[in-house]
Amino acid sequence: MNQTIMQFFHWYYPKEANLWNHVKSEAENISKAGFSHVWLPPAYKSCHGADEPGYAVYDLYDLGEFDQKGSIRTRYGKKAEYLAAIRALHQYKINVLADVVLNHKHGADEREHITICKVNPENRRELVSQPEQVVACTKFTFPGRQGRYSNYIWDYHSFTGICEDGSIGMIMNEYTNGGWEELLEDELGNYDYLMGNDIEFRNPNVREELKRWGKWYIETTKVDGFRLDALKHISPDYFPEWIYFLEGHFRRQFFTIGEYWRSDVSPLLDYLDTTQGKIQLFDVPLHYNFYHASVQKAAYDLRKIFDNTLTQHKPQHSITFVDNHDTQYLQSLESSVEFWFKPIAYSLILLRGQGIPCVFYADFYGAKYEDKKNGETCFVEINSVPYLKMMLSLRSSHAYGIQRDYFERENLIGWTHEGNGDPNNGLALLVSNSGGGELKMSLGGPNAGKRFKDACGNRPEIVTTDENGEGIFYVDGESVSIWIADETFATNVGSNLNINLIE
């Protein structure tokens, strides 16, 4: 079975809806849709309690169990509900990926007298002040938890930098020694500092505490893997060490995906080389190709859609996606792919052999929300993507065997899958970002003399392949057509596909 991931949340998922209960109720449907993995959002307490999606981390050990930061529950529910959601997914053989945010902490419980040096925000390596004494929020004692699960106290020895009064300050302690951690990332001189209290990975006590937490988290939740946040801000030697520790302890492998947010593929390739390919990465450059293609329309050369991408260079380490919680409308990295292009983009990640695709919650279910932008309230409605459920079904049933690419035209491309011996699988697919058109494509000898129909219902033709498995296939303008064997429609499975999944 082809692996497929669902990102089961978006940034504005309403807390009153209780995401964990929603996951539990949808587990069977998620399985039937063809997903093998579900990525769940941060499950631990935010510094804003239930009012923030979990990336402003306060207490990693509080999964909605303790009265801290104004609530017992997290944004998505309580601990028991989270664990029940995971059990429900496991019941349907779905692997669960936990969102792991270890770059920073927010919402300290006590202030400390510390020494800092301010840095140039555009070149973090440049100190712009002499060492100065400040009183800063850098001590985390977690009074609501009272030492349960861990008695580790995070203080200024555990952090590299802070942001006070809008200025970034490097903390002077025995680990920083006047410098940030060395990273692969050279953006802003050194991008160790992102937000909040930046965690100091040169402190061996920190490294061991996070390993203990990882062990506790797996024992508690039984998750199957991780999505690692903010890789470019964390020393590249830590997560491989963390993963090796957990895999050694539990004597099993964990499916691990990392977020390294750069539109250029070179830093992603450097990270993979440095970490010996231990962590798969989201193909951020491909997302931006989709975004630019959707905005430029016919001016975009579809033959170049995979240029400068991880899928092109390291497909075995590529996690492909169209949009996510960071790129959706009104977010800081807003770059949402235009709606007309989303069926094309999803066909390019779901129905090809390269990369493992990740489907965004809002594209699958739709979403409505509001937020402030430039001082004004904006209302957003995202509709579910046409043909998405059908493409997921075809990924499970048809997208197998030899892949033949037809990327010769600027505004019309196609590819085929020969199938793997099952007479009902294999497919031919065309996409266009301009006018309609046709391509002669081959599905190979095993598909000779077969009749093909457009599963999207956009084209009325019946295409019959010749003795070599070749045929002329069609697509409408700014559209996608997916051609599958006419025999498929005659089977019970095919009838269900045709009736229920064409949108």
C-alpha cells in the first residue's frame, strides 16, 4: 500500500470543537480514505493554555492533565481524550505522528537576574551592547504539575537567548560562552534564536531531560513517529542523537519527518547529508513551486514544476504537501496555493511514485475562521479540494507500476502508471494550466486494447489503447483528468469509486 499522511488540524481549528474527539470519531473514515499516517498537533500545554495551538510551548509533560496557564485542557482537549484518539487510530491500523516542538519555551513561572548581550537582529553574530544585567522570565517550575513525571527545573542555564522589549539578547552562561549554537543555517548570520526562551542544546542536562521526556511520551501515548518543528533553528547533531536513543531503548524504528523551512533545496540537502538521512523532510521548495504556478497560471512552465525540489533530488527523503497550517490564509508564512490549482497540485503528489504525500486537513474537510490582518478582521472559508477523495482512493488502488512521464509541453503535462499485474490498476493522467489539449501516452503492453474513462468526469470520451498500450488522452483547460480502465467502472469497487468519489 502507498503511504499517505493526513495533517489532522489547521491553525484555527476551534477549541470548542475538541479535536481529539473529532479524531476518534473519524478514525474509521480516515482509514477508508486511504491514509496510513495521521500527524496530530502539539498535545502539550501552551503558555496561553487552551487559547493557542501548542507551538508556544510551556510544559511538555502536561498533555491536558494539570491546571496550568488558565486551563486543564489544551487547545485540543484533555489527556484522556488524546490517548483515546490515538487508540482509535491504532484500531484501524493508522500510524500516529506526534508534533515535537523542542526549540523554545514560553511563559516562565519566575524571573531571574541574568546577564545578556544584545545582538543585531539582522546579523545575530554581531553583539550591539556590552554585557548587562536584566531581570528576565527564564525559570520554569511548573507549579501546577508539582514535579510529577519530572522534577527538572528549566532556568537561564537551559537557554541560549531571550527577547526582552523587542530586542534579542544572548544569555551569558557557561554554555553559550558569548556565542550562539553552530547551525547549518546562515540566515540572519545565525538563526539559532527564533522566539521565546531559546533552548540551549550545549547543556548536557537539557539533552538528557529531553531524552527522558521522549521516552516518557512514547510510553504514555504509544505514538509511532514524530514531526519535528523548526529544524533550522536547532543544532543538527541533536535530533539524530535523540532518535537513536529512543530507537535503542524501544528497539524499534520511528517514522520521523522534519520541518526545515527554506524555499531553496540546497539547505535541505545539506541537512540530510549532515544527519545521514535519519530524518525525512517536508519538500518546502515544491510547495512554493505550486504556489507560484497557481498565481502565474499559463505563464508558469509546468515542465519545471519539480525543479529545485527535494522530490527531484532526494525523493526517498521527501514529504510532499500542497499547504499546511503555516501557509494557510492569515498566517505569517501565508502562501496558500490558489484553489483552481489545488486539484493539479494534489495529483502531482498523490498519483506519482516520488515522495510521500501529506494532505492538509482544511483541503480535505474545509475550514472557516477569522483573524486580524493589518488591524482589520478577515473572514476565510476554505472549501474541500475537488477530486481529492477520489485521488486518495486511486493512490491506494491504481497508482502502481512503471511510471512514464510526458513533460514536453509548457502548459500541458502527463504521466502514466502501468500497474502491477492487477488488470484493474494503472492509470493515465493529464494536467493543464492553460487551454485544453491531448497527449499520446503509453501504459505499456499489459494495458493493450483496454478502454479508459476520465474518473473526474470532465471528459466524455472513451479512449481505447492500441496493441502497445498507447492512446490519445484528453484534458480540459486549467484542469486535471485521470483516466482509468473502463473495466474498473464495471466492478463493484469501481462503481463505488464513480458514484461516491467524483466531486
